[in-house]
Amino acid sequence: MCHPSLAHALTAARRLSDLTRLRRVRDRIDREYAQPLDVEALARGEHLSAGQLSRQFRLAYGESPYAYLLTRRAERAAALLRRGDLSATEVCFAVGCSSLGTFSTRFTELVGVPPSTYRRRTTPATPGMPSCVAKQVTRPVRNRSARLAAYPG
């Protein structure tokens, strides 16, 4: 049997290794959000099963890899829509979505309004606003209604 301190050190090293893997997956999603990504491919890249990756990712980051990907796509879509020079359809394909209906549904779930409404409302509101401020203020957050209820007007 291992000495307790050795067992603790091995557990800590494994946890660090797992977090490093998860960080690589998250970084890959951040970089390649516009590419066709799926959990199986992400897991294979780190020599994990899709189930292992999903469980570990959710424990570390509070959402599944797929939900994180959708959030990144919505975040990038919001930035493109704020620019005002692309239609919702063009933005849909630019962020890696292949179905306008699915994109619109997911964007609405995350942001609270459909992409075309978001574009109409934010285009005149953000000119002159530093992009870092616009990004923070308009960042997609799951369950936005719960967040707004927690901080009433």
C-alpha cells in the first residue's frame, strides 16, 4: 500500500493533469468555435470518452462542452450583430452554425431576444462604446431572466 502522502501527491498530480486537459479543450473551443466541433471529436483529441469529457468539463466549468461552444458562438454572433454590417443569416454561418432556425433558437435562449431584434436594438446603442465594454454589457448569459430577477431595477 502507498504511503498516504504519496497517494495524495498522485491524486493532486492527476487532478492537475485533468484540469490541463480541460483547459486545452476549452481553449480549442474558444479558437475553433466556427468549425464543426462535437464532443466526441473534442474528447478523442484528449484521449477521453465523450461521457468522461462532459462530466469533467461540467464539474470544472459549470456547463457541458456543447453548452460552452454554443455560448462562445452566441457571444461572437452578438459582436458581429452589433457591427451592423451582416444579416442574421450571414452571422449564423460565420460563427459555425449550419441551421438558421437552430442558431436563432439558441441565440434567443442565451441572449433573450432573437438575433434580428438584437441587431436592431444594439446597433445604434453601441457606437462609440469601447468594444470591451460592449462585450461585457452584452455578453450572453444562460438563464438571463434569473439573473435579472436577482438584481431588480
